[in-house]
Amino acid sequence: MDRAQLADFLRTRREALQPEDVGLPRGPGLRREEAAALSGMSTDYYSRLEQQRGPQPSAPMLAAIAQGLHLSLPERDHLFQVAGHNAPPRAGSDHITPGLMRILGRLDDTPAQVVNDLAETLWQTPLATGLIGDESRFTGMARSLYHRWFTDPGTRLLYPEEDHPRHSRFFASGLRAAYSRQGRGSRAEELVEQLLAVSEEFARYWSAHEVGAPRVEPKRFLHSELGEIEVHCQVLLDPDQGQTLLVYTAVPGSESDEKLRLLPAVGSHSAGADG
């Protein structure tokens, strides 16, 4: 760990990031407490790193700092190296690019999320959490919506029952495409083998060998307080990262549009579902 290089790098990256780049009011520059909050850590911990006084950060802590400071992939790799860690592999990385982060920072009034190849949620706007729940809390195989859909009945409570077959078809097809891209020995293969062992429904859809099944549109969610909400899903793909930005919008003036506007008032609770 090179404390001097780490401190200097963090300071220069923080000073280069403008508050408006991260959805904060325009100001002279990003303060340490703001950088700490964006990285999900205490101001004291972050400040000690910039002052060459902190302990060696763990890899998860470095990943959080890289995301909070909107680092590019080369910058993220450099951060890990000066902190005395090997840089994470780029293939299938959970690191969201600065471009996507800037878009997310401007979507405070819209449900949106970033997911990876395995349908693991990497980031959600507050309204997305209000609409579908906090999907970032899951660990292990359960991080993947593909896994939760075929193993946890509670996950399906967020969607009308008549839509379930179309979702099953789409999720099996999406995992097939991810497995095709990642190949043998990948996390996608591990997920496929696990689901084949525990879910007859998944095995049935998997055996169809379908790729490119249509996305369920419009998508209907069952919210615990607001009832059914019908949205359309706009998709922005980052092929280099294998990540997708999903933005949920309702027809202007519709009942669902009004319900989306009410989400901030009813909090982050969705209908009996875990994902």
C-alpha cells in the first residue's frame, strides 16, 4: 500500500468531480463529507485515507470508493493497485461506468436501475426501490433475479400471476444468452447448474434452448399500497460492461403515472416480494 499515492489520488479525483456530476447543488467542489457519503462510509474514515493516516482499505471498500467518485475502469484499477490490492477482473465487472452514473444522477424522479448479465441489481434510484424493493440487499446466488424467480415464490408476488409464464420464458432466455457470452467455468454456468438441480420449471424452459425471448411489455408491478402499476421499460445497454440501464415510465396522465408520483410519499415498500 502506497499511502502517499493513495491519498493524492483520492484528493485529486474528488476535486475533479463537481457536485452537479453526482446530483448535488452546484458548488466550488466536492467536499470530503460528500465523497464519503457517496462511497457509503464515515467522513472520518475517508478523511484519514486522504491524510495518509487510514488503514489499508478492503477490496469492497475500494469498490465503493471507485463507484462513489465515478472512477473510470483504468482509474479504478489504479486505485486498487496503490492501495495494495490486485485490480478486479474487468469481465463481468460490477463497476458502473461514469457515463451511466451521470445518467442515474439525473433520474431522481424516475424508477431506474442498473443490472448485469446475471440480472443482479448494481444500482437503483430511490423510486426504483420504492417500486420494486431494495434488490441490492441480496447475497450469493440470490443476488440474481434469475435465481430468485425460480427458487423463491415470494419474488413472484410482485407480478400478476397471469404474467408469470412470460417472465419465466424471458428470464430463462436471458440466462441462456449470458451463459453463451460467459462460457464454461463462469458464474453463469454455476447459476444454470444450480437451477437445473432445483427447479423443474427452469429445466423445462431451458430445454427449449430459446434465445431472445421478448421482454414482458408493458410490465405490471403489484405494489403493497398503490396496487397495480403498469410501466414501460426503456433499455440502455453497455455491451463492454455487460450492464443494462432499465428506466421505468408510465403513460403520461394515466393512473399508473399518478401512482409513480406517489411513490416518494409511501416509502420503499413493495408488494410482499423480495425482489
